[in-house]
Amino acid sequence: MNDNKELVAGTPKIKINVPVPLAFCQGCQHGSATRVIWDSLEDLGLEDRIIWVGGVTCGTVSAFISDVDAIGPVPHGRAPDIASAMRRLSDKETIIITYQGDGDAIAIGTESLIQAAARAERITVFMVNNVNYGTTGGQMAPTTLIGQKTTTSPTGRGTNKEGFPINAAELVAVLGGTAYSARGSLTSPANYNKTKKYVKKALQKQIDDIGFSFVEILSACPANWGMPPVECLKWIDNTLTKQYPLGEFKDLDALV
Amino acid sequence: MAKGSVIINEDFCLGCGYCVEFCKKKSLTMSQDNYTSQGLLQANFSEPESCNACGLCVIMCPHFAIEVYKVI
């Protein structure tokens, strides 16, 4: 770096400088989802107070290239349970978050997620939704859209046998213990900043000891969707957001 | 006089093109003959003169490959 240059934006300070590329596919937005959380942690000054619980998802690798205290991958779908246990054993200064995929949080881990929300655990769950099981090769997930082709629904998801997609953010929002529920995407710088606002708000609910907070992040998976990366972003904006509308679904200052 | 300077890490870039798509000043383009260490076509900082160091490419890059500097 020369003297006449000033860093405007770059890699978050939390990230460890590893000499090898990240284990993500071309255009995979797990990196962006991680960045949005890291940026929020840096803005709120929580780097030293955080415990990061990584669920079973492609993005769990990001727990180990950062300076935060992390555990993972934990048993499949059980990240909210492990975070709940940590919450009971730790002081209120500690911030506990989980980073999960849609197959982890809303397929095998639905019970864990819903019960943690109903118990009003003071944890924050981040669910990265890429509408398929990306880690294992693009099988159909509960979040897969009706008519969407995956390796296990080659003619498109039908409603007769495979059923209907689950909207996790709305589902969690109806539970009494939930203080905050929102859904964001990362398809443009504007959406990135909105999602960052949601993430910060969700963390603030935990800092203020109000209740369970949940943020769903729509993410592109070009390798399994079979589309070029830039088209994936347009597909999220035009098609995916019809099933999964963006915005805040619950924002409480105190649980009743 | 260029206002900004973009440094792309060739080891991390996977050529997804998100930075090129959202570069308002068209400073970044996809290279036609320059490959990353993964064997994929990479993004190039081809027109430094138009860059205004807005940093949008940094937040769109999912692979932590870009750093933006303001030229003082």
C-alpha cells in the first residue's frame, strides 16, 4: 500500500488472511452472507463477545476463517439447541449466533428452530436460503419453489407428492417468543445494505435481552441452479421474491 | 486523474461477474484472456480513470477478492 492511497473498503478485519481460495463455487453467495454478518459484528463492536455456531451448510467453513470463537459443524439441524445450551451456561455479555442453511434449519432442524423460538431463547439464527440442498449436490429442499427442477425433482416440484414450500421467516414470526424476524437478499448493493440493517437489528434484540431473533438471507447457488451467476441474481429478484417476499415480519420492543 | 484504485486478488477471484455487473462507472470488465489460479476468466480493473472508489464491487464480491483504495 502506497502513502497516497487510503483503504475505502476491503476484507473485514475479522477474516483471517488465508493464502488459499475459499471453498465456495463460482458465484456462491455464502461469502456475501458471511460478510454481511461480519460487517454487522464489526459495526456493533461484538467481535470479542461472539460465539458462532455453524450448522451443517456449505458456509460453515466461514466460521474457521474468522477470528471469532466458533463451533461447527454441529449435529445436523441442532444448532439452535446447542446455542440454547450455551445461552444458559454463559453470561449476558456473550452473544450467540447460529449460521445455518435452509436444509439445516427448516428441513431436519425445524423442530429445533421452532422450539428455540417458542422458548424465547436469547439467540440469533441466520438462515441462508438457497432453495436446495447445495452441499450434497442440489437435491430438492422444503424451500424449493413449485415447478423448480432439482436433481431429485427432475420434472419440477409438484404439489401433489412433494408439497408446498415453507416460508421460514413468516413461520417463526407467528411464535410468541420471537422478537424479530426478517428476510433479506444480497442481489444488489441496496439489498445488501438492507440485509445488513436487518442483521444489526436482530443482534440488537439479543443485546437488549428481548427475545429470539431470526434473519433469513436469500442466496444464489449458481452451480446447482444451472444458471450463470449474474442471471441467478435476476432470478432471485424476479421469481424467488414472489414466494419469499423481503422485509421485516416481526419487530417487538418487548415480549408480551 | 483517477480517484480510486481497485486491487483484485487473482487467487480468490472466481470470475462470477457480480462486481462487473454492479460497477456503475464501468471500470471493471470481464477479461477475455486473463485466467485466475482456478482456471476461470477473471475480472479486470481495465479503466482506472473512471473509478470513483465507491466500494460497491467490494460488498458484492462473495469471495473477498477485492480491495478498493482512494487515491489522495
